[in-house]
Amino acid sequence: MDSPSDANEKKEKIGRYPFMAEPFQVDFCGRLPVPILGNQLLNAADFHSKERGFGIPTLQRENRTWVLSRLAVEIREMPRQYESYTVETWIEGIFRSFTSRNFCVCGSDGRIFAYARSVWAMIDLASRKAIDLVPLYGADFSGYLCPEKPCPIGKPGRIAVKDAAEVLTLRPAYSDIDINGHFNSIKYIEHVLDLFPPDRYRTSRVRRFEMAYMAESYPGDELAFRMEKTGEEAYNVEIRKNSSEAVCRCRVEFDGKA
Amino acid sequence: MDSPSDANEKKEKIGRYPFMAEPFQVDFCGRLPVPILGNQLLNAADFHSKERGFGIPTLQRENRTWVLSRLAVEIREMPRQYESYTVETWIEGIFRSFTSRNFCVCGSDGRIFAYARSVWAMIDLASRKAIDLVPLYGADFSGYLCPEKPCPIGKPGRIAVKDAAEVLTLRPAYSDIDINGHFNSIKYIEHVLDLFPPDRYRTSRVRRFEMAYMAESYPGDELAFRMEKTGEEAYNVEIRKNSSEAVCRCRVEFDGKA
């Protein structure tokens, strides 16, 4: 079902979507958990692109879809139980095979909760190959580019995983699988944060979280999680499927106060 | 943070709350999963009681809270990706130590997606003992009782688990724990449905789901899941902590068509 606004009528460059930290979804500190925020970032990206005529439902009719390639989230503080927040999202740039979309998560009083950066590729659903975006949308992305809006956090970088120890293996469960039959992008984040004992979150909070999505995984795959400590409060995690291909890598940085 | 409407101004007996099957939360059949619907039922219950002056934030100031004791959901069909649905909720009855709250999940065209029944106790946060509701709210629950609204599904019944085999053990992870420091009611449902291989959901769907919450579990507990087949398409599951106390029991009935 497309919303009536899934048409190419001219819209503001920046989309703004209101959400609330739902009572039964906050963590034991009473704060919005990172995976729930991640899901709302993806919702905001989806609503913004749908309203401007290049959303997933439109693309699917043309046998194409958006694929999330990178995500970096930097958190100042998380909304508390019942607290409202707005996810602002806009397109920063367009390149041959990917586009960068940024986010600002703010409160009704203008307080900044978090910033995020994401990188998306468009693929052909038959060949699974990346599509050149410039001929499709033009270098100005139909006038929706908004590089002037600041997003004062570092871009997602290369995540190297060398001397990591295996800390978990699992097979995708029903709740892990998304509508495309792949492991859900957000569920990877949930599993990675669950590698740390719950008590860790009493004394520290996630300051920055970064994901690099590299390959798809499916029901039946065996996923192995390997983790290494790379700094006082920083960890890199690599997830490989079936003892071979890396499906994603991520980096978690904690802040030593809750 | 309480909403401005967390006051005892007179409201309709039936609360109606709109939701949407979010794009990245639907399952690989493109349908709303049972745990996500379960979370929205709890949200609706929370909003309804808050707006009428007996919500959890109000109770917490009086050192009390609501505790979910039973939940039964019967599903005709689940909303599809992007589909809007409304959760209607109302109080059916009030008894000495519990109250029953029902739900109807319907589409904008009046189509019924699901009905649900729930049973809640109110406990004193210090003694953890149930509080007698009748002196507190009167036998008519301040005029909010609505037994005349139909909820044409069976009440949650007794769930017996006899010759069950252990199918999973786990320790609560960060994402399993709610704001009270207990295992999240909805996360139990997710773990139980994940006991079945993903392929099961290609050929069948959950027709009825029932939970009996009996005790609380915490980080550090070891939870053992035991399951038995009780009919052609029916399964009972019991979750015990630390090889002793049962924390919850549930019953899943599938329908042999997706």
C-alpha cells in the first residue's frame, strides 16, 4: 500500500518525523535503546524517500530497491520513557553508485539527542548489481540535495577486525528475517549490543555505533560473531556466515558514564 | 514525562489508537509479527489508562504499578507492510485482585485483524503484593467498565505443560530487560515464536497465542524453555528460571495456511 503522497510532488528538502520513546521499549535505564532508534532512522529515510517519489514501493515496481550500506550514529543522550523526539532526515550527496543521507534526532525543546549518517546503494533486484544513480536522478537528485545542513559527526570509516575471538554463533530465527528474506539490518545491531553483559549498560552508554553491511544472510546460514577490544571503551565486531564471507562489521564506542 | 491528558477528565470508555505496520518490522511474509502487535496492545492499554488517570506513571507516584498476568490474542489476518490499523481497547471487568481489558484490532475499512484479552493485577511496589482494586476504583471502575462491547474469543485458560522437552536455555540479554529490570513481557513472545524454524511461517501462521505470566526473571537468571506438542498445530511452552520456578507458560496454535 503506497501512501497518497508517494508521488513526485515538490516537498521540503528536510523531512521531519515525530516519534515517542514507547513505554515497553525503553531499556532498564528508562532510555530508548539504540536498535529502536535505528529502526526509526530507517522509517524516517523510508517516509522521506516515499514522499518524494523515490521510495522502496515505487522502486520495486521498477525491479529495484535501496540497500543500506553504512550507518553511523552518535548519541549525546537518549530520549527517556514517554519522551517525544523528531527525526530529521535529508540527502547530503549523490554519487555514481551510492547516496548519503544524514539524520538529526532532536527534542521538542531543540535539544539534540543524536546525529547519524547513512550510505545507501540502489540495486537491480534481478542482477543484485548496483545501479548508477546520476543518470537516474541527475546530479542534484531532483533538487533534494541539502549538503548545507550540518551533521557534525565523523563519517562511517573502515572497520578492521584482526585478532578477534569468536563470542557467539547463531542461526537466523524467525524474528531476525525481514520482508526480503534477509537478516534484518536492525537485528544485527540488537545482537551486537547483546554481546555485552546487561550490567555494562548500568555504568556506561553507547556513545557511537557504526555498521558496515557487506553481504546478505538468510535462514539456514550459520553466523559467527567475532569481537576485539580496540580501545579503552571501543570494540570492533565482525559477523561471518558459514565460516567464510563477512556479512557485516561494526564498531561500538561506549562512554564511561550512564 | 506524563502527557497533559494524564488527568482524570472524563473520556470515552473505549480508547482508539492508530498504528502502522512499519516497513522494516514486518516478517518475511510482509505481515506484522505477533510480538510487534503485542507491543502495540500494551501501548494502547498504557495510553488508555494514562488518559483516564490510572496509568503507570500516576500509580508509580503512589508506589504501585500494573502487572500483566494473562494475554490471549486471536488473529484473523495480520496487517501488511505500510497498512494502517487501529487498536481499540476497553475494560471488561474489575475483580478483587485483577481487571480484564479487551482489544479489537481493526482496519480503516472496518475489517477485523485480531481480538485480544488481557488480565492485569495491580501490585504494591514495596511488598510486591496484589492490591484490592474494588475499594480503590469502585465496582464500576469510575464508570469506565464496558462489558457490553463484544470480544468474541475464548478467555485465556490454564496452560498445562507435562511431557515437555527442553529446547532452549538462555540468560537474559540487554535487549530482553525492561524499564523495571525484569524480562520484557513481549520478548518472551519473540523467543517462543523463534523456537519454531523460520520455514514454519512460510506454510502456516499463528492463529491464537496465549501467555500466562507467573513470576519475574532478571539478568543473571538462567531460563530454560520446554515445549510439547499438544495437537495437530498446537504447542505448549513453559519457561522456568534456575531449574525451579516457572516464570511463564504459553500456548501457540498455528493455522495450516500462511
